[in-house]
Amino acid sequence: MLAITPEAGKVLKTALDAAGSPMTAFRISLGPNVGSASDVRTLSLDVVDQPNDEDAVVTAPGGASVVLDPDVVPLLDRKTLDATIDAEGRSSLTLVNS
């Protein structure tokens, strides 16, 4: 299952709090194919108000929920979601092998 670092949890929670909307979680799902390679896919990160029945839910440190589409669960097994924050306060999320 996907692991989430405390830094990534902080970034996710801050983003959800800043949205000021009823949306309560981030959802990771498969995005479109990349170029002409049908076996290379992107991941999509969206804000949602609740998971679908078949989704898996991971609670990040700090309390933010990350919802995983069933199609991405095997892809994210033994992966860690990490975050960095640069000097200007911009954050980026990265998936790394656990």
C-alpha cells in the first residue's frame, strides 16, 4: 500500500485547508496515455468530497485522506509519496520506491 511521509501529509493537509471548500480528500487515479506509447500512463491527482465504494483510502500523517482508485493500488504498492518545499514556499509531490 502507498506510504505517505510526514512532509507530504503536511503539504496535502495545508492544500485541503487552503481550498476552503467541502472537498475532503485527494484522489489518485490513472491519467491519459503519454504520447503514442499505450503502456505509459500518467497519474491524476484530484480533490474529491468522498471516495467511491471501491476506492482504497490512506490517511496521511496530519490527517489528510488520500483516495486510491482501484486501478492504481497495485501500481502504488511499495511506493512512498514524499514532498519538498522550496525557498519560496512552493511544494511538489514525488513518488519514490519504498
